Amino acid sequence: MAVDYRSWNEGDDLRLLEVLPAPEADPVIALRALMGPDTEEPAWSRTVVAADAGAAGSASASDDGVVVGAGAVQLNPLHPTRLWAFAEVATANRGEGVARELAARLRSVAAQAHPGMPLRTKVGPGSTGEKFAEAQGMLPVMTHRHVIVAPGALPPQPIGEGDSATEAIEDLATGSVELTRAVGEFYRAVNAWDPPAELTIGQVNKQFLSETSQAYGAIVLRRGVDRGAGVRGTIGAFAISYRSLELDAERAEADADHLAELDDLPTDVLIGWDPSLPDEEAAIAVAKLMGLLVARYPIRVEVTDAMRPLAVVCAQLVSEGVAKVVDEAITYADPS
């Protein structure tokens, strides 16, 4: 097969839909979205398309032949020390070296624009993508899981009451500067393996706590409270809830039976803590917040191996059968 490699053309998204298989792992869905026209802003991105120049007579054919695969490389401004990369080839054309050539061309394009910057990708465990990443010399650097925690999985934990209490639960507005700072410090700490960019308070708020991010509520566990002295304490842990606007609209129009079904869907929650706390203390704070969150409804949390306190709590709940891992992915990256 004679293969030509070119830039993205209008209509390539539909051509790829005709030839690429169903995504074999969740990361493929997100990574396919990297492919598209070359851009400089808001993110630098390049796509290379592979086409069988000798094929004809197919609905997937363009003036440049039948598309058989594509790959993309992109800079994420939020994590600018590595470039995202992804390549995929039609099932019928695998094993012919097309993916290797796509990867080589992506590396060449990346090296010209961002010399010395390593690549990273995300794959499902045991997937074709994982085998290809390993063949490219990439190494696993982080595991990511989504965990659904069932209602009542954690009984409400005792939190001090009265003037002598040193802890307190508090609702905070998502526009709170104090909360925004806490989220930023937590995010930098648990992503030290893939360092984030320097973000202003406003950028952190927009990314994690704004209407754009669909954040709608936050609670915090305060430590070092002294009510008698009027000391509010500091944020030891926080939980931010996110909701789908589409789901809100559906809920507003649902009948009683359908509303009950919607209530069974888990709410996405970001759980974080003061990174200066020892892991054991942070895990206790996390468990106290989770006990409140799952009193009546399920939640879904994202946890990585770098989030040790949350990972410990979730692993225990999974082992007890009151939580389950619903998807898992691994970030592979070029060696440092």
C-alpha cells in the first residue's frame, strides 16, 4: 500500500469515523478529539493524516486517497512540560507500519516547534494503545481511576461540636478566594509528576470553581477552629460538586419515576486537602467529608496514584464492596 502523509483536510473527521474501530478504551475518546485543523491558539496543535494513495471508489476517499489513520500532537497550556500525542490506524491497516510512521512524523513536527519537549499519552490497561506506547519507548508514569462511591458507604464521621471543637464543616461560595487558593495548592501538589503552569487565582477559579466548569457547590472541613477566640481555622480538606446543565434541564421536566432514576446517577466531586498535612491526617479528613457527601446519594471521584490519601480511602471502600472502579487509564510518557 502506498501511503501519503498530509495535513488535516475538511471532512477528515467523517472519513476517520468510517474506518476507525469503536474506541477500545475511554482515553481514546478524548484523545481522538486532539485531531483536527492545525492551530496556534488557544493550544498549539498539529495533525498528520495517513491516506492510501492507490485506493479509490470508497465513500472515505478524497482527492488525496482513502484515509486509513491519523495522529495528533498538542500542547496543553495547563500542563506545558509535555506534549499530548496520539495516533490511530484503521483495523484493516494495522501491522503495516502506518502507526509507526505517524508517530515518527508527529515527533518530528513536535521537535521543530518545541525542541526537547517529551511526549505523553493516555491508554487503557492491556489495550493496543498501551502496547504501542511501550513500543515507542514510553514508560508508565501515572494511573488514573474513576470511582463511584455508593450511598451510605461511609457512615457520618464525628466532627466536633460546641465551643471546644477544633474542627468544623462549612459551606463556602465557589467564588471564595480562600477556597480558590486551597484548590490551587492542592492541584500543584498532586500534579508534581506533570507540573502545571503558574496559574493566577482567577485562572484557578475559572478552571475548577466557575460556572464554566459547572461547579455548583463546595464544602470544607476546617481545622484549628477556636470558636471561643473567634478563630475560623484553615481548610484541611474540601469537596467541590459539579453538575451537568443538560441533566439539570432533564431533571426539571422529569416525572417522579424518572427523577428517582436521575437521583441514582452519581455526582462528580473533586475532593482535595491541605498538601502540608501528613497522609494519615489527610485521609481522615477526606473520609469525614465523603461520609457527608454519600449520606443519601452516590458520588464519582477521580483518583490518581499521586492522591495517596484519597487513593487509600477509595481502595478500602472498593475492598468492602461499597465502591467500584468504573474506568482506569494510564499515562505513558517519554523517559525524562
